[in-house]
Amino acid sequence: MSNDMFDKRFGRLAIEKGYIAFEQAYEALVIQVTEELESAKRRPIGEILFEKGYMTTTQVDGVLKSMGLL
């Protein structure tokens, strides 16, 4: 699975579960892309959302479980 597909699905599921708002997902995606352009390294969107305080580790894990990744 590509990182792009993972990130789109993760953000969408987090919104659908009511964990974050669209604006928070968008902000995290902007951060992700900016960091990638500056350092050529891509962080998972869940990590960024957790770091910003928008999601808890339990919520991140819940989304990952929904995706079949945990």
C-alpha cells in the first residue's frame, strides 16, 4: 500500500469516527507535505495528528485497527 493511499484513508477514517475535524486532517496533510519537501522524509499522518494533540494514541490505534494494520 502506498503512503498516499494510507494517509487518505487514515484521515478519512479519523474524520468518520469523529476523532478529528476536516480542518485538522487538512492541517496535518499540509505539515506532512511541507516536511517531505524540506527533508524528503514522510511521517505518518497519525503521528502528526498525535503530536498536534488532535488525537490520542488510543484513537490512532483505533483507526489503524479499522484499516487492518494493527
